[in-house]
Amino acid sequence: MAESNRSMMDPPIETLLERAGSKFVLVSLASQRARQINDYYSKLGEGLGSIVPPQVDSTSTKSLSIAFDEIAAAKIVPEPIEEEPEEAE
């Protein structure tokens, strides 16, 4: 990677956008997953639940960074929304 293209963000934003497809999907996917990770850690002492633990080993303690790591590793992928056809009246 060229010096001028280096950023402090790891994983690179380009990788995240490539996996998500758009900025909107990336923001929605990462924020939803970060909330799930927060819920997982807050309910950790309560026993097994339906919340999926983090899917990657990360040095970060922040849930959003862990979510970005999961997206970059293709452990979390967006699901396309199927639109229902409009009904004619």
C-alpha cells in the first residue's frame, strides 16, 4: 500500500464498503451488530442466550470496532431486502 493511501483505520474503509455495498448499508449493519455485541457483554453473567458472541478475535474492546472487524472478515454480511410488489387497487 502506498504511503499516501495509508489511513489509521483498520480495517480500511474501502474493504468495509466493498463488503457492505454502500455507506448506508455499512452504517446500518455495523450499528446493529455493535448493539448486539453490547447486549452480549451486558448479559454475559446471566447464562446462555440467543445473542451471538463476537465472531472474530479482536484486540479492540469497543463494540463498533469489533463489528467492523467482523464485517471485514465476512463473518457478518448484509441480507438483501426483498421488496413486495405493489398491489393494484
